Amino acid sequence: MIKYYYPDGTHCYRALHTTHAVYHSDDGKLIARAMKPDNSDMYEFEIAGFELLKTGERYD
């Protein structure tokens, strides 16, 4: 599981297998490329960072 942090301070979770790439754009922004929820195509969005979460660990 990947936790993406957005520039506005919010976050979302995505399954690891939906992530295609994370890279810096020409203007220095951190960009994630992922599969759309319906698996029809890829889309890109700006992120502030990301975190890989370990399987089986619970956070209370």
C-alpha cells in the first residue's frame, strides 16, 4: 500500500500494483502516475511525498 501526500496537506491510499511511476517533472514538481480505478488508463497527479506501508502492520 502507498500513502500519497498531496501539496494541500491531504492524503490518499493506493494499492501498490496501481502505481506506475513517481518522478520529478521538468519544473521540479513530484508527480505520481497511477492506473485509474476502472483500469482504463493512467493518470498523473502532483504529490508532496509518499510512504510505502508494510503489509500486516496495524496502526492504532
